[in-house]
Amino acid sequence: MSRHVKFGVRMHQHGYDFDELKRVWIQADRLGYHSATLYDLLNAPALECWTALSALAALTERIRLTPLVLGNTYRPPALLAKMSATLDVISGGRLELGIGAGGGRGDHQASGLPFPSTAERVRMLEEAVELIKRSWTEPSATFQGRYYSLEQSVNEPKPVQQPHPPVLIGGHGETHLLRSVAGHADICNIGFEMSLEEHRSKMEIVQRHCDELGRDPSGIEITHNTRVIIAESEQEFEVLAAQGAASANVSLADYKKSLSGAIAGTPEQCIQKLSKYVDDGIHYFFLLFPDPIPDESLELFASEVMSHFA
């Protein structure tokens, strides 16, 4: 394979206390997962994303720290530039800055935040990313946009990663958001359990936007989000499927049907499903394991599936 295949542990920290977060992150770090993620919601019974990431950075050594994704409207971008530079420093250069336009009206309303139109939030996102990159890279940054500005702003110390930490933009809106991906993203996170055909369709749109902007699309890394339910044998998978069906209060047949887009089955079956995406040019996968994430699932995937793609 021409490119290294990377796997991140995608976490929705709803319902996790910090001890449980530590358990998962420390194990994922030890097992060699490329990254782990937290989501960013204010009006949710979950630990705040950035504070938790900062604490987890001090408890891990190699795993990359990926907010998936920050709501741009939650924090002034000048502040986020400072916070992210600091996190990259204290983690030894392990930040992947995931950011999006902020898609939850209810989360904004509950937190007393304005919720502009989608098009306006995407324009705000584009300005924010440009401002953040300038703050990361310039000795004294000045920026004047419609929504945000800097005036001889000094952001020291600079991030460890050069020229700057990778910026991941999440979302799938074809007219506005994917154009932002083409213009500003190093990593693109679009959709959940998309088929190869859906991925290709989205990437054709990114390609067109890149052509219009004069950018080489090969500079944008494409990711795939998927659930993972893995078992050592088909018999053990049947047990897990029955548990999943009971938890979801659906029939076993309906539950299995819902897994059609997931990476599910024995290690060999998981490898077969992943290989189709790898062969199509996708080399970064965010994996959503059942909650609470089982130690044995992390171990089995790392030893049998990740090792295959190493």
C-alpha cells in the first residue's frame, strides 16, 4: 500500500466520567491507534471537549488529539488559536484541529449563542480558519474580515508542528462546506458510514471546488466514519448482535440490517470491508465502538485488523 492506513477511536463522551475517558485513551495510546476524538457540545451531559483533551494530553504519549469537531461559533477564533497552539505544545505536537461551522440550533439556543444561517456560519468558519493559521504561523498577525479581526496579535509559543497543526473540517454540505474544505482543510471529515459511491460523489464535488480555487486535491486527506462491532468468531458476533438488538429494542434481523454500512463481524470480515475503502483511496478511519467501549474490542481490532494494514 502506498499510504499508511490510520485508525482513530471516535468517542462520544456522553455518559463517560473522566476515569472512563482515561481508560479508553490510555489503552488506545498503548495499542497504537493514530488518534482519539471527543465531540463538542455545550448543552449535553458530557465533559467539555477542550478541557478534557488538555487533561488527556498529559496522560498519553503518542496518540493524536482530535476534537471531532469543534463548533466554530462556540469560541472566538483568536482564543482558539491560542488554546490550540498551547495544546500542541503541551502534547509534543499531537493536535489535529477538527472544526466545523456549528450545526446544532438547539445547542446554540440553550447556551445563549446566536445561530446564523448555514451559509453565514460557513463564511465565519472560513474566516476563522484563515485567522487561526495566521496566528499560528506569523510573528505578529493582522487580519481583517467581515466577522473576525486581529491587530498585530502575538501568539507565542507557536505550535510544535510545522508549518502548523493539520486542520480537519467536518461537514458535508456540497455548495458551501465542501468549498471550505477545498479552500482550507488538510483533512476532510464528511458523513457517517457513507458508501463508496457516496464518498466518490462528495470527492468529485471537492475536486471541482479545488479546480476552481487552483488547489491540488491530493493535499486533502479523506476520512471515513464507521461503527465497529468486532468478535473473534461468528458465534461470538451473534452474541454481540443479540445484545445490540436488545439494547436498541429492535429485532435481531433489523439490527443486523442496520449494520450494513458498519465494519462488523470477525477480524477477517472487518478487513475485507475496510479493504474496499482503502483500495478506493481512503486511508484514515474514525471508529465508533459500542459504548462503553470494551477493552477487548480495542485489543482485538488493534491486534488483528490494524496489524493487517500496518
